[in-house]
Amino acid sequence: QQPVQSPQAVILREGEDAVINCSSSKALYSVHWYRQKHGEAPVFLMILLKGGEQMRHEKISASFNEKKQQSSLYLTASQLSYSGTYFCGTGPRTNSGYALNFGKGTSLLVTP
Amino acid sequence: DTGVSQNPRHKITKRGQNVTFRCDPISEHNRLYWYRQTLGQGPEFLTYFQNEAQLEKSRLLSDRFSAERPKGSFSTLEIQRTEQGDSAMYLCASSTQGDQPQHFGDGTRLSIL
């Protein structure tokens, strides 16, 4: 089941904050966050594990609410380099591996 | 750490032809994943290896798709009798054991004429 991301797109001015949400209808064991720039590979940002702590990568942090089966990515004081498409990948753990179900992505544009 | 390497970067072929892509994972990573990504979508899981064993395949993966990882090192993904709907970016990722970050290669973009 593909997780649902919101919003689909957001435009920010440099220095503004944004929140991207990722919700699943299935129980989650983990949530992976990636950023992808046009024509490039997705780049790993952080993992949130069930029962784990809120994570942080530079000025980007994320939370994981197990009861609500959702995760949120917080971008603080956005920089131009934050522009790209953000994907959450959710891991209801399979029997043998950690294949991720990715959402459709949230397109973020940071303007000067 | 040289990263995940994929070849070729681009492949253009006629409908009905067979194509093969290669992925070289990060050397110490024993897990290797193949995903497919189309425009405006997130990566879609295709199949996964732990060492040389193919442990999971997506139900979306038709019989025309086959993947191998001989000796647990590089992997190949072959698509037989390509169709228009196969046009996509094919991404390879690798990781260590457990619920660890998956590091993606730059992908192979397949275009079917």
C-alpha cells in the first residue's frame, strides 16, 4: 500500500519553514526519507524506526507517530539547496527484507 | 566508497527487443534492490537480493523481467520483449543488513520506440 504524502507541492522563500507529511494505512516499522533532484538519484536523508527517537539532518528533522501511522519531515530555515522532490519510503517489514513503498513525492521549490 | 554504479545510463530500443542493465553496489553491501520510477512517481519496488539469493519479487514484476546477482556482487536486470509501458528509470540501490539506508545509483533510463 503506497503511503500518501502531503502537500503535493510547496513553494518557499529562502529562510521559511515547511512540513511534509507521510501517512500509511498499514502499520509501520520504519520510515525512510529521501530527496531527489531532477535527473539525479534519490539521496538518503534519515530513517525513523518504530520506537525510535526523532531524527535530525542539519536543519531538517523528522518525527514518527506510530499510533497515527504517519511521519512528518520538518524543514527549518530553508535553503536554496533544499529544492527537490521529497519521498517517504515506508517499511512494513516483509518476511525477508526491507523493500520500501514510496509515496508519490512532494515537490519543494525554494526561491531567493 | 565509490557509490552504486549503474550501466548504461540511457538505453533506447525498439519495442520487442531485449535489454539488460547492470548494477554494481557499494562493495560491503550485501543487499541489493531494483526499483522502477516513472515521471511524477516515487520509486516502485521490483525485486531484492541478499547476497546471491533473490528473496523477494514484486507481484507487479511480469515474467518478462528477470534479475540475477551471481556471486553476490553485481546484479543484472533483463527485460525481454520490451513494451512501451516498460519505459521508465530503473534504479538500483544497496544497503547493509537490517533496516539501513538504501543508497541509490543514478539509474538507467529506458526509452522504448
